[in-house]
Amino acid sequence: MKHIDKKTSQALRLVAVAATLGLAGLTVHAEEDTNPLKGWSVYLGGAYIHVNVAHNHFSNGGTPVDEAQAEHGTTAGLAVDDKATVGFGIVYRFNPKWSAELALGIPPEHSVTGTDAIQSFGQVALVKQAPPTAFLNYHFDEVLPGFSPFVGLGLNYTKFTRTRSTQAGDAATGGPTKIKLSPSWGLGAHVGGTYQIDDHWSVVGTVAYVDVRSTVTNTTESNTGDGPVTVVRKDKLNFRPLTYTLSVGYSF
């Protein structure tokens, strides 16, 4: 009888240990399920913005810009230099296939140079822009161990936070000039890939295109020979930016 009691006692101990381990596992699982950051991830890296402004020209106003246009038989245009900056963002993964992303970055400042009739003036303006973009992404299955591609469509808002004319720009337009660019709303799309290092860390690369269009208004206090006059010029710009990013991501 004592032998049976001893075996029973051992069995009860095993049951107690198993129950304790089971409860511990359930507790960990419950903590994971109640993790408020589950599904969220952030990333930080570099971004290179290639700008390819579509052909453009300014309206006439009787200043050196207009004289150059008439002399060369062509219009005065603008080109925007490429720029590298720091990109970052936040992603929420609804399920293995779908995620929402907000892509951000430190607003870069671009150098604007004259083209065509005003090419000789060189740098005519500086423009800083902030272009947050929201994407809805679809993630494909792994094509290589740890690597899976994705595509996304989204909406971009670009605000030009700082614009100023240079001395060369003032000379081209005929006097001190104030520059204003209207904000832009446009569609965006990107393709990319994620290499998952472990449960938390990853490397993400993307190539994105967004539709950025703006109306630039140059207001110049000029003197065309008939005394001081305010000359207002407008031009519609299609920036057509292509952005390359490479980032390190962290999933919670």
C-alpha cells in the first residue's frame, strides 16, 4: 500500500509540474496576444531622390528671362537636382499578406538650376520639400530563404516648406523675387523586398514613384524702364521623382 502511495505521490508531482509549465506557457502566449505593438514595425535608412522635371516654361513679363527667351528662340525652364536624405517610416501588418505603411523622411533641400534660355544663370533657387506617402502593400511568399517581395499603391502629399531665389535667380527674373509652390496631392506606387534576419530585424529596399505636380509663382519687384513694377510669373511643374531607399527594420 505504501508503494502505491509513493507512485501516486510521484504521479501527482508530475501532474503538478506539467500544469505549472502549461500555465506558464499560457501566460506567455496571453502576454504575446495582448502585446499592444503586435503587428507594428519601424524602419530607418537612406533615401536617394532622383528628380526629372518635365519640360516647362515661364509666362512672359518683360525682364531678362523674357529677353533671353526671345533672343534664344526658346523658353526658360528649370531643372531640380537629385538629393540624398534620411528616410524612415512605420508599418502595420494586418496579416501575412497585407500591410499599411506611412513613409516619411527628413525634408531635403534641392538646388534648382536654369535650363534652355536661362541655363547660363546657373543655380536660380533652393527648394525644400516634405513628401509623406501612405501605402497599402501586398506581400508575396518567400522567393528565397528569408526574402519576400512586395508591391504597394498609395497617396502622396508634398508640401514645399522653404523656397528662395538666389542672387542669380534675382538677376534672371529682373529683381528681388519671392517664390511660392503650391502643395501637391498625387498617387504613388512602389516595389520592394524584405530580407528577414530574425523575428525582429530585417533589411528593406524599395523603389518608389509618386506624382508630384505644383504651380510655381514668382513675384518679382522689377524695373523694366518705366519705373518700379511687380512682375508675376507662373509655371506648372511636374517633378516626376523616383526614390530609392535602403533601410533597417525592427518588428515589435
